[in-house]
Amino acid sequence: MDYFDVIIMAVIALPLVVLAVFMLKGKGASLISGINTMSDEKRETYDEEAVCRAVGKLLLAMAVIMVVLPVTFHLEAMWLFGVLIALSVVGPIGFVIYANTGNRYRKPIVEEDNPEDIEA
């Protein structure tokens, strides 16, 4: 049995794992499309570390799918192959919808005390 395709997919998945680990540490917000194009004022309203961790989880899941996908083909588990293909398409779309609804990654608005408002 030839596992050349498993090796190829693992080599392709390796950069995803490296990026996922980097993102899971809360770093690399400038690599995320959308955040890197925001103005500084708008960027301050988002919790960049939380966004990085969420993207890291997605990248890690996609890397696992990429490695397991050819294995399921070799094991002739075509139903699992189909499920993984569907997850690799639906997962990122679902993540984008989840991330962009409900202001999940916005920092809470903190009102600063104005010294002029304090009565003596």
C-alpha cells in the first residue's frame, strides 16, 4: 500500500500546525485578514488575542482533517472521507459566520471617569 499521499498531506499540514501554535499563543493578529486592514482606532475595539486563539483552533482542525483525509481513503471508509470533505468546506464558513455575529471578539466598552463630572 502506497502512503505517498499521506506524506504529501502531512507536509502540507505542517505549516498549518506551526501557524496554529503561533496563533494559539495569541500572537499573529497581523496575519489575519480583516484585522490587518483595520484602522488603529477600530483595531483597539477588538480582543486580538481571542481572535488569534479562535483562528488557531480552526487552523489546527484543518490540519488534522488534511492528515486524516488520505488515511480514510486508504482504509476505504468513504463515508468518513465524505464527512471530512464536508467539514473542510462547512467548518471555515461556519467559523466566519460565528466570528462575525454577536460581537464575540469585541472588547467591552469601559467608560472612563471624567474629573469634571465629579462634584466637590
